[in-house]
Amino acid sequence: MGPRSGARRPLQQGSLDGLCGVYSIVNAMRLVCRKMNLEAAEELFGFLMKSTDSQCWEMRRAARSGLSSRQLSRLVERAAIYMHRKFGIRISIIRANYRRQRGESLSRLWAILGREICKGSVALIGLFGRQDHWTVGTAISAKRIDLFDSDGMRTLLRSSCTTRPSRTQYGLSGRDIFFIGREA
């Protein structure tokens, strides 16, 4: 099992701004560092938004259509720097980098998620298909992933997921999964 969310509640989109990717990063860091209060979360959010400006991203477009995996990856790295400077902790970032090949399936991707979450990491998960959304996975079983989500989702049922394009199911891609944990 991964870190437990306990009595904490995930920040909701609109609490600070409207970007689920940025919220997923802030919420993941809140789970990894229990000392992180609302003030520090707001500070991290501002730091990440300034980082996007320095990368010359068009924030209006990103706010409308979301962050790409590449943009999110850069922001996760910046968040890790912030966490080290602010709290003195080192954050590990592992990208799943699983690419579906002939014969490989959701089962393999689910196993990768299970392995890393059981080690104590949380998973930043990019969804596509039924909903384009970044969320945080905190625990996993054979049938579901528990979420700490900025949009109020609580679970992601395996039966509602796929690795293929779909309008009715949540799509998962290893390119859009990042495992975030605390280095020892």
C-alpha cells in the first residue's frame, strides 16, 4: 500500500487555479511530505506557475486543454527542487515509460503501477479517452486504484480502463505515469 491520505483532503481544481496537472503535482507533494500545509501548497503552486512562464508556455491554452506529459515532467522536476529547498527532502521521480506492444496489455501496466505504489510511491496518472485528466493514485488492488484527486474522483476501476483509444473508458499510457516518492 502507498502513503495513506488519512484525514487530509485533496485540493480541488479552482481552489488555487484550474489546471489539473499542476494540482496533481501539488497533491502528490502533499502526500509525500506531511509537513506541507496550505500555505506551502499555495507557494508551490505559484512556483510552478512561474516555472511555466519561464518555459514560455501559453498558459491560456494549457488551462483550456491541459498540460502535456512533457510539460508535466518538467514541472515535477521543478517541484522536487522546491521540496528540497523548502523542506530539505529529496524526491524521487520515476517515469513508467511503458509502451504497449503487441501482446502486452492493461494487465502489465496495472502490475507496474502496483509494484511502484506498493513501494510507497504515489503515481501521477494521465488519463485520456473518457476524460483527459491528471490525477494521483495512492493505493492499488486487482480491481481499482484509490485516488487523491483535484476533481473529486475517488477511485479508478480497472474495468473502466483501457490502454487503447476509447471514448467510453479511461485510457492509461505508461508515457503518462510518473511515480513520486521520498528518497531515503
